[in-house]
Amino acid sequence: MALFRFKALEEQFSREVIEVAAPKERPSDYYGINVFDKPKMQKYLSKEIFEKITDAIETSTHIDRKIADQVAAGMKAWAIERGATHYTHWFHPLTDTTAEKHDAFLDVSPTGDKFENFDGDKLVQQEPDASSLPSGGIRNTFEARGYTAWDPSSPAFIVGKTLCIPTIFISYTGEALDYKTPLLRSLAALDKAATETCQLFDKDVKKVIATLGWEQEYFLIDEAIYKARPDLMLTDRTLMGHASAKDQQLEDHYFGSIPERVNEFMREFEIEAFKLGIPVKTRHNEVAPNQFECAPVFEEANLANDHNLLVMDVMRRVGRKHKFRVLFHEKPFKGVNGSAKHNNWSMATDTGVNLLKPGNKPKTNMQFLTFLVNTVKAVHINADLLRASIVSAGNEYRLGAHEAPPAIISVFLGRQLSAMLDDLEKRVSEKPMTPDEKTALKLDIGKIPEILLDNTDRNRTSPFAFTGNRFEFRAVGASGNSASPMIALNTAVAKQLKDFNLEVEELSSTGVKKDEAILQVLRKYIIESKAVRFEGNGYSQEWKEEAERRGLTNITDVPDALKSYKAEKYVKLFEEMSVLSPREMHARYEVRIEKYKKKLQIESRVLADLAINHIVPTAIKYQTLLIENVKGMKEIFSEQEFKDLASARLELIKEISNHISQIKFQSEAMRMARKNANELPECEEKVAAYAHQVKPYFEEIRYHIDKLERVVDDELWPLPKYREILFAH
């Protein structure tokens, strides 16, 4: 095996760096060439249709059949000119990946006439066979119907020779079977509530959009090594492997020089991203060896989420070309840094104002404080929901592992801004303010930009941190769909703003002036949500104890965390905000726990296979060599010499025997635990059994395998080791 590893590495290091055939133009010259964006619409659509379609997109109004037909004709003409031969509705089922079914533009009539066909019906709606996609019980397995419907707010694009049309995915009865549908609903709810709030300060605001800037972390693994690790191939993480003597402890990889081969991969996937209109801006080495990050300029949240899923797909395809495999798993390697997808979230008005960025006027800063405090309040009362939106089998290994935020949801504002909220709490009362008090308060509020100027540091241990002009949701896992946390956050903030608007209105109706009513409600929220604000080290044991005293939950178990999706409090929240019906909420819970169970089931079976069919035979083979060696020593040495010289070998033989016995015993016990779990009648019972009776064996078995890796002859060991996986690039 060691010989194989050597040859694989030798081949890799002797491999010439693949030259990327980059366009000779500047990136700005080919940016968006594969996107049917507004400039393309202007070219391929009549002026009247262009104006109608852009107006429909901006106002989220219905597009009639006549417009759809003409848009389809223009889209088809553009796509065929770009070399497209097929089209597909591109959607986001509840699998955390994307889905597509390709159809050719070509049609043949009964008389044999051949022609390219793509009309409004095919653009607006398709009916893919959806029977094998998760529905959480909304649709019976034998009912294959599922409908995809065009999302005109996200432009169509070309990948290879296929025109991809972003769509929602719903059941025959109209329930959402995807992430995009509730994301769009949550954005609409936030727009409505936030616009009403903005009009307390600026009547010109007619629309508010949520913005998202994601940061995508990932590992690059050499293809030869990847294929020699069945656990990586089947589970996206290593189920065994002893720590390398050197990994990230010298902190020399983070922001270091990007290896040439990796740089060429990055260069090519960025070119492809630019062609698709994805504004990738940043690239760098991350903390762990062979770990990297890319990040774009922020965009409207729905489009940004589409772009994140698309860029992950581009990275996988380009990676294969460069003989890499891209890992998005949150914790592919034990003992080294895991991967996140930090979601930088804010809100912006149609007048060009970032609502989480203070301005140069007290009125603008009061608006900033309003949205800041309401967001903190929304996080406080919906912490369990936000946690449920980001937990998974992969993220479970990362959260709270002294590299990522803990499972305790808290908000970091920075000491100066937090102190200002404390000051507002003390100074604002229910009594009318004097002119001098109002002036002093306005002066202090006017100083917010100066306060934030010296408050730019980020708390890396906070799951939800304010970073100057946005909140960074740092607990999101690298492999997931960002729509999940964005749906939860948008809905929570929309509901909170709705309640704020009502409270201000009710207070104003009693004769309290509007500005004082706003301040009084904000003071109330500051007091009520104070427990969720935390500026210290989220990794510390002291914080866990303090959080418990504050009444903050710390749910580290995925099945328990996911129960928030069926909690009456959150079911009512989503129903009231018209984002998810009770049936859709329950379906998401069912899908998530079923996926968690299946992940553990797969990992258990892969681990047992590797342990019994690869590791144990290898250990026995090496043990046999040692036994033969000891027998030979006994023949040539005196009894005393044999005792002195062979004792270490005999101890090693005993140690190997013990590990082999434990691996076989624990693997069989795990198999029986899995069998017992599978026989349980209810899904929740099965999930709990896998989490608490099957999963604990993973570490038990791994412990003994990793101990064997330290002592078994490297020539015999059947799997590439961490030192080879993490430092091969």
C-alpha cells in the first residue's frame, strides 16, 4: 500500500500544472456572457416586452402568457447562438443540492419536419418526475407529479450546452418541495415589514431587499488519494486516521502563498464563475492544510443563494479537470479546522440605503438602531429556530469544537455598540423627554459611525456577529443550502419588525410623539433581548455556564435541535408570515431527521466494511510477521537473550491482538445496534437510536484503528494517511 501511495504522490508531483485557457479579454469583458441578464433581454426582446418583464421582476407581479412566449423566443435565440442544444428547469430540492432534467430544443413533426422549439409554456412550467426526491410525506411515493415554475427574478444561464432556468419546485397541491419557494416567500415578508418600518423615517422607501454575501470554505484533495479512501468517496469525511505530526499547529497555511496547482484551479473556476455572472472577489488559504476559501461581492439574497449553489457545482467540475476532488463536508478530518459557509446578511432599500450601516445624520442612525435592535430581538426569541436551520450530521462535528461557534446562539455587537444600547436603556424612560435630553440623545446617536470606526474587530467565536454594516451568521455549515438559515432569519426578523410597527403605532395613538414612541419600544426590546448579547469567548466553559444562567439553550444533539421545526411557536410563526404552512414545516422536519439517520447509517456501514475487510486483515498480516520473527529469535538466541530481546515484540503482538479484538467486537455491536434501530416502528425512534446507540461506536472503533495505524508497518497500511492527504497539492 505504501508503494501505491508513493507512486500516486510521485505521479501527482510530476504532473504538469494544467494551463487554464483563459479568455484574452479582461474579466470585465466576458463577465456574464453566459447569463440572460438585462442587457441580453434588451437585445433579444422588444422594448415593450423588456419593460414589462423588468417591471414584473421588480414588483413581483404575474407574467402573462403573451410576455412569457416572447421571453422564451428571445431566450431560445440567445441560447442557441451561444451553442445551447438543451434546456432545463434548475431547482433546489430538499437534498441540499440542485436538480435538473434536460430536454432538447429539437422537435420533429409527424411529417418529419425538424425545428427548434421552446415556448412560453416550457419556460414557465415543467412537470419533472419527482417521485424519488424527498417530500417529507407531502406526496406519496407513487405520485410522481411535481411542478417546477420559472423564477424570473433569477436570470437564466448556460452551463456547457444547456440553458438553465432557475425555478421553484412544488407539489401538485401547491406545497413547497424545495428551498427557493419559502426563501422567496420569506424575502417578500421581510420586504413588507421592513418597508413599513422604513417609512417611519423615510416615506420615499418603497422596497427593502435582503442581501447576502457568502464565504465558502472547502478542502482540495488529490484525486488519486481521494480514490484510495473509500470513506472519503462514500461519506465525504475520513472515518479513521491518526493525526499527522504536523498539521495546522504552526499556523503557516492561513493566508499563505497559494500553491501553483491550486492557483490554476482557482483561476479556472473563477473564469467560469465570471462567465455566469457570479462576482467572486476573494480567494485565500484557510486554517487547515489543503483548505481554502472563496467569497463574492454581496448580492440580493435569492440570487446570491443561486450563485452559491452554482459555484459549488462549478468548483466540483473544474476540480476534476485538475485532478482534484472538492470537499464541502464541515469536518472531513478529525483534529483540524472544519469548513463553514459564513452568511453575511443585511437589508437595503430601493433608495440605496444599507439599513445596518449608520449614516451621518441622527435620523439615519435612529433607523440603523431600529433595525439593529429588532434583529437582536428576533435572534433572541428565535434562537432555537436559527440553530435548527443550520444543524446537520456534518455540522454537528464542527459546532462547539473550538474552531467554530458553539451551539449556543448569541449575538456579538462589540463593546462600544453594546455599551451604547445599555446607555439607551438607562436614559430612555416612559416619561416625555425634555428638549435638552432629546438634543443630548441625538448627539450621542450621531456619534455611532465614530464608535463603529474603532469597533471593526470580529468575534470569531460568535455564531451571529455584527461586523460594521451587516450581521455574519458564522454557524452555517459549508455543505448546506444557505436558503435554510436565510429563510429562518428573514422570517424571524420580518415578524419582529411587524410587531415593532404595531407597538409603535399603538403607543403613538396614545399621544406619544413618534420619535419617543420608537425609543421607548427600542428600550423595551434592548432590555428583553439583553441575555443574547455576548462579547466574550464563546469557546469557554464559563460561557456555557453563564448562558445557562441567562436562560439560553445549548442543544448539541441534532435530532433534538431539529424538533424546533415542529414546535408550535415556530409553526405559528411561519404560518402567520405566509412562508411555510404547518404541513410544509412538518415535511421539512421529516426530511431533515431522515437525512440525518441515513448519513449515520451510511457511515456506520462504511466504517464496519473498512474495519473488518481492510484494517483487521492488515493488522493480522503484520502480527503474523511479528510472530514469525519472534519464533526465529527463539531459535537463535539463548533463553535469557530471547527474554531480553523479544519482550518488546511480544508486547506489540499483544497490543495488536487487543486492538483487533476490540475492533471486531465493537463492529459487531454496532451492527446489532444498527439492526435494532432499523426495526423500530417510528422514524423519530430510529433517529434517536442511530444518534445515541449507533453513533457512539464510531469513536470507539476509530480509536483502535488509529492506534493500529501507529504501529502497523507503513508498507502494509491500506489507506493514505493524514500526512499524505493534507499535504498533497
